Amino acid sequence: MELERLRAGYVALGTEFYVPENLRRLTAQAEAQLSEGGIDLVRTDPVVALGDEVRAIKELKSGEWDFLIVNTMNWIDPRAATRVLYEFRDVPIVLYSYGGYTEGDTLISPAAGAGSTALRYPMERWGIKYRYLFHGPDMPMDVENIVKFGRAAQVKRKMRSARLGIVGFNDMGLYTTGFNVTTLRGLIGPEVESFDMLQLDRKMDALDDDAVKAEVAQVTAHWEYPLGRPKDEVIERAVRMYMATVEFCKEKQFDAISYKCVEGIALCMNAVHSVPSALTATAGYPYVDENDVGNLCAELMLKWISGQTVTFIEHYEHHPEWILLGVDGMVPDQLTDGNPQVKDISTVLLDGLALCSRMKTGRMTLVCLSEDDEGYRMHIVSGEGREPPQWVEMGVPLPSWPSVKFYPDSSVRSILDHVQSQHFGAVFGDYVDELVELCYLLDIKAVLDV
């Protein structure tokens, strides 16, 4: 999976009273650094005098971009500069202060610090969502933090057109998975559409038998069976459910999906959700159990921020120093250490399969998105996923579920004081900064355990 390229509007601000050729040289250096950092620019020439803003606004509006970089190169023409900012006051903006340079033993300061500080407070007063960044004299631009802010802006835009699918609703009557469809659409952006188990069952029955057999051969080619190979019909049913789910995702343009898995798939469809959901997630559609729409949003955010495959993960045990986090028989192939391990758990949850694969270890970022009385809050946790002990969920045979022994950067006690759900969305790597920026842009309260 590759990250979508960032696109930014770009305008340099200055004044005609400074040396024009130096300003052109400095802004060319800035544009080169931004492009090398992975940002495609919809650019316009510097705004240095009243009237330049008319041309700049027109040129910036000629293309599509995720956020605007306003690069203050030296002192500004305040009226021209603020007209640009006011025109784009509804989009995320990086206000950048470009550092000076040394010639011989003398620091040359174009006074970008003056120009940028003259703009920051008016931007705040106008309610602009912005990040004020800078670099020191003779130093490179702070492209890293520009990219983090830009990635958050891009995800905000993508969430506005996201579509989430759910099979069933309110599994087990949980209170940690509830959501208001109007609030979610209004504040964060995704549409939510449900389809029922009858539709899923009919889609499964309608699949071409030869196509199913071919898919079974493809997905099981590297499976291993620590408890013996399950019956062919059990494997085929799991693959059919996965194929039908992916067809629904394609037909309805869903970006992510959730099953009513306990009181739905398991009780009513003579199947176990684990392998179908794992295969669906492997195919690029984030999945979460139990109609947890908040964490489906969180997983989608993680996917688009990181460019990686994500999963949900659950609390199982709490120790003063670590948390046992596991997934009930599902894990995407991309997060598996070694070949997928598949076991038949027909004696426990009807006729179905579950994964008992080893999960990868390493740095992890965990998130949980929930409604609160004012809108939404996101619990953000960072730490290290290490090898788990041998363990089982009561009533389920060994080998263990995919899991990690998670050592948080904060404390277990702090996490439990902030916990919002039995679920986390999870990704390997450190994406705390990008998530904090996204929370700021979407007016989500960030609760940090990092």
C-alpha cells in the first residue's frame, strides 16, 4: 500500500522593498525542499505588493490541493498578505517563517520573523486552522512537520467522502459502539450504510462456484493448520463470505466494513466471522468487530495517515507494566509474522475457522474514537508490541489468538483511566503527531497516553 502524494497550494509572501532577486532565490530553495519532501505544489509567484494577491488567489484556485503553505520570506505587505489568508480561511494552512542566512561572518535577516508574527494572531482571530512553523538561520526547512500537518489535512478531506458499511447493528447491545449517523456525518464526514445478513447470504449463494474454488486455492496456498486441516466445506464457506463482503464493498464503494459478528454471523449464519474479516482486511478494507463504527473511522484514519494495513485489537489482560492485546481469530496477512495459521473451532462457535497466527511486533500506535457530550474524543496510545505469552481465551483451544504483550509509553493505569472501549484501532509505527494534527483539524478532543 502506498501513501497518496500530498498536494499543497504554495505562496511566498514578502515586500517589494527588499531585494527581489534574493526573494526569488529563497522561494526557489523552499519549493525544491518541499518537492523533495514529497509534496506536489500548486504554486504561484510571490505576493510582494498590493494587487499581487489577485493573481495569486486565481492561480491557487486553478488546482486541487489538501492544504495551503504560506511561506513568509521577509517582511510583508500586510494588506496583500491578509487578503490571501482571508480568501482561504476555510482550509488548513501552514504559516511558515523562513530563516535567514549567513554571508561571511554576518547574519542576513530578511525579517520573516516580523512578517509571520504579524499574521499569526489575525489568523487565530479569524478561526483559521493553521500550524505556525519555522526554521533557524542556515537550517533546512521543517519539512517533516509540514508533511505531518499536510497528511492530517489530506485525511480530513478524504474522511468527508468516506463510506462505511456495517452488517447488522449494535452487536450484543454494546454501549461502546454506539453512534449517531447525523453527528458523524456532520462533524467527521463519513456516510454509514448497513446491509443485513440475508443480503450477505444471498450474495454468497450467487457467487460462481468456479470463481470460489479458484479463490480458495489462492488464499489457502500458504495456510498452515496446527490442529489439522478443516473440512473443505468449512474453508469454502469462509472464503465465500469474504468474497461476498468484498463484492459489497466494491458495489457500494465502502472504504471499511464491520460485521455483527457475535449475535449475527455466529448465531444466525452457521459461520465464524474471523477468517472472512481477516481476508477482507488483507484485501485493503479495514475491519472491526461488533458494529463499532467509531473505531472503523479510527482505523480508516490510521490507514490513510500511515499508508499501511491496519487492524482492530482488544483488551484481554492488564498487568501493571503491560496489556495483553489480541484479536479474536483474525489478523490481516500484512500484520502476520510467518504464514497464516488456521484452526477449526467448530466445537466452540459452530462451523468456522479462526486464525492463530503470530502477530508482528514493534512500535505501535493505538487509537479509539468515541462520541462524547460535546462531539468526539480520540484516545491515542503509543508503545511497544512484544511477544505474547502462550494463552487462550477461555473455551478456545491453543494455539493463541494473534496478539502482543503491549508495553505503553505512558502507564497502564493512565490508559485504563482514559479507556473508551474494549477495542483499539492499531497500526505499526509512530503516528501520534499526525493524529494530534487530525484531531485539531476535526475538532476532536485528543486524549494522549504517549
